[in-house]
Amino acid sequence: VLGLDAGGTKTVCLLADETERVIAGGREEGANLQGAGELALEKVLHSVMEKTLEGTGVIPSAICLGIAGVDRASDEAVVRSIMNRIGYKARILVVNDALIALQAGVGDKAGIVIVSGTGSIAYGRNDHGEASRAGGWGYVLGDEGSGYWIGRLALRAVVRHADGRGRVTSLTTRLLAHFGVERATELIHKVYHEELSPRSIAAVAKYVQHARDDGDMVAAGILNRAA
């Protein structure tokens, strides 16, 4: 059995036998269907599965794909089409990555999982097996509290500081250094002309944590809102 977890930041694939023993694994970059697109997702899935199966001599009988941004029948059809092109004849199961996170945490029991990675989603299941979700709308419509959301507010805090509209924050020096620029005005080129992906914006979220740990009140406010 191959199990894949494809999120906005990374994609992980594990190969296991019928006793649930993990035989091999592989890792690739993130692959959100809505954010990255079909061709990018296909490239990542093909690569990570090849890495995992290389040298094992195993032909998987079943493949479960937990993929961020896959929630509708049309999304599942796209993923199944990708798997057909890749050429695996195994039984295919396609679900949202929040479901595999819940399954990993509580098995078949009732529970709620809150995922805050590049994007964000909450997914729950009750004792009757009824499931519901909130969030998972993507970075334009939602993703509150996600890495992207935190990174975007950090960048806004930097430009507000530069304008004199916002409080002094150490996020300025941290983010300018991260993007390799000297002035906040240079962020305009970085953000708009280099077409930064949601994953690239989410990558600066770690500096908000660092700044908060050093007593920065602006960073603390961002993380409090995220929580």
C-alpha cells in the first residue's frame, strides 16, 4: 500500500505491507491542487512515488492520496486522471489531507483535527460517522490562521511600520533579511514581480514566532489572532 500526504508545503509518501510495516518513504515539495494546478500536482505525485518505490520491486495494490484542496467530485476526477496518466493500476482512494490527519490521530473514533500549515482547515467526525468541515477555502477565500495568513500579516506589519502607520517591530529587519532587500519599498518587487507563491509567503511565518519569543508585541498580536 502506498499512502500519500500532499499539502501546501510538502508531499510525503510511505510504502507499507499488509502488516502495516513501513518499507520505504519519499518526500517532495508541496502540491495543492487548487494552488499549484494539475500539471504541478502530477509532477510531484509521479516523482514522490517513484522515489518511494525505487529499488523495492514492489507493485502497490492500493494507493491512498490525501491531498490539500481536494474536496469535490470534480477534484477527485482530476486526481484519478493524473494517476491514470502516471500508469498505476492499483485501487485508488482520494481524500482531503485533513481526513488522513484525523485518521492518524484517532483512528475510527470521533474527533476533530485542526490543520494549520500553508493553509488551514478544521475537520471533524462524530460517533455516528457523520463528518463536517470548516475552512479549507484556499488563500484568497480563507486559510485563517495558516502559515500564509501569518506571513501576509507579517509583511503588512512591515510596510505599515515603514509608513509610520504601524508600531515598531523587529519583523522589519527579519523579513528584509529573508528577502535579501534593504528597504521595505523593495518588497513590492519581490511580492508582485517575482510572483511569490502562497508557500513562499508562508515561509516567513517562522520569523513571527522568533520575534514573538523575543518579546515583539506586533508579532504576538499576529499569533494571538491566528490562534
